[in-house]
Amino acid sequence: MPSDAFFLSQRLPHTHNQQGLNSLYNQRITSLQEYRRPLEIKPIGGFDVAGKLNQWGINHRGQVATLENGERFLVHKGPGFGHNSQTVVVDANQMSRKWTPHGSSVQPGSQSVGLGVNLNYRRLFTKEGDINLIRLNIEQRRRRHLRDFFTSLLEFGWCSILSLLALSFVLSWLIFAGFWFLIMHIHGDFSHNSANSTWIPYVAGVRTLVGVVLFSIETQQTIGYGTRSVTEQCESGVILLAIHTCFGLVMQALWAGIVYSKLARPKNRRRTLIWSRQAVIFLRDRYLTLQVRIADIRPRSTLVEAHVRMYFIAERVTNEKEKIPLNILDMNVGLDTGRDRLLLMWPLTIEHRIDFKSPL
């Protein structure tokens, strides 16, 4: 990342300091004045910037941005409000507001932090790409999942899938072993005297229950050791043999497809895509831009025509006073110019220009 980038780790609420933020985002910056420590900053607009910065715990380098209309904003780099915050953008002319970050205490009537940045926002998406939501009040949830049995299995973890695979095979062996045992028991294979040379059993080479289970495994897995086999005397056994072998083929194909699909899911491919730890707001072409970097660490299987999208999710209040808690707005990352299609042969920077069209 550029050394003079403005780090941003929390989203800036759309409803706090609206006038100042619009001025910041809609106008070009005419100058940037560096400061080393807050105590070296002179009061801006009659406000004790240094004292307020010390009160907030800001004690690193930053810049004061002057806009075309004369407004000035303090853009701070480094730790800010709490140990997790990385960036703050504060209106230098309107720092005092009756708002306090979550967890702090302010007496009634007192003034506090200028820009509302809640440090205890829960992530909507994890850094691994998982959705951090719990879906409630869904009718017939289990029935709907069972109807989409294949996809539901893919969502299980590896331990669950391997356990179900082993359990399904063992149960199928035992169930068909019960069918074979029933046929052989009715014919008298276990009770007949084997000394009679003219008597032909239904299944040759099977005399015990363990032998029946082994015959069931050999039939379903098409092993065929040669010591156990169905004779011509057993007509019902021929039908059961055909059903058993077809069931075994379908079951093996099903589990092979599940395991292969689990291995080949794009979810695993994302492990080799590395994102920058911080998103940054950086001045480029005299406009503030929100930037992140992405890199593919695989040297030989490069992603071609990879598409990237960026969204802004925030609460929205309609004209009818209806609150939409998770309103999704698209953030332009070059859809009209083709810059949203990436060739990840080397690390690339994805940028969103913060202008009057931006939802930020």
C-alpha cells in the first residue's frame, strides 16, 4: 500500500455529519497539510483541535484536507478510537457533536466525538467470505433442505460427510445381508444337512450369519472372491442380486460425486486469493478513492476474467418512514470501463471513487 494512504477499518455511517461528508466526497481537495503530532496543530475554526485529538487518543501523523469551498477536514492515520480502529475522517470545523462511540459515557448536554464510528459493529461477512447471518422463521426449513439433498450434503463439513459415507455403506451392507439371510433361511440353507449331494443351496459357500454379511459386501462392492455365489436354484436370489448390484453402483456414484464436488468447490479456491488487511482511502487523481488489493498466489492456474463487485450495506429510511435495515447499494469499481474484470497475474488494486454518485 502507499505509505501515505488513509487507513479505513470501520464504515462511516451515512447519517452522521451528513453535510460535512457530502462536502468532502463531492469536491476535490485543493491542499493537504501534514502534521506530526496533535500538539503542533493550531486551532481550526476556533476549535481546539490538539486538545480534542489528545482526548480521543489520536497521537500519530495525519493530514488536514482543504476543499474547494474552503472547508477543512482532519484525516488521521494510525490508531484512533480504540485499539481496533485504523482511520478516522473528521470535519475539522464541526468536530463537536452530541454523539458518543459505543461503550463510552458522556454527561447529558456535553459534547463528544465529531464523527459517529461505532467500534462494535459485527461483521456482516467474515474475512473468509462466510455470511454472518442467522435465518429465522422459515417455514418447512427441513423439508426444503431435504428436497435439495445433494446441495445440503455439500454444505456439511468433511467430518460429517465422511461419517455419513461410512454409515450409509455399513447400513446398506447390513440391510441387504438381512434380505439374503431371509431368502436362505426360508430355503433351509442353514438347517439342511450338507452331506446330501443332491441338494443345492440358494447361495453356495455361505453357512453362517457372518458369511451372509461377507457375501453382501462382496456383491455390492463387486469384489467376487469366488467362494460364495448364487446358484441356479435360487430364482428370487437372481432378482435380489440384480437389485443389489444396481443399488451399489448408484450409491458409489452418488458419494463419488459428492466428494468430488466438495473438493472442487470454488469455496476452496478462494483460499489462494489474498486480500489486503486494510481497505484504504487514498487520494488519486485529486479524488478520494476507496482501495483494496487482491493477489492470487497460484503461479500456474491464473484466474482469467475474474469479476469483482463492491457493495455498500446500510440502513435506509424511506419517505414513508419505513426502515430497511440492510439496504444494498452498488459501488462502482469500473463496471462501465471494464476495470471490474481482473487478470490476476500480479497483485491488483481495486478502487472505488468517492464522488457524488458514491453511496459512501
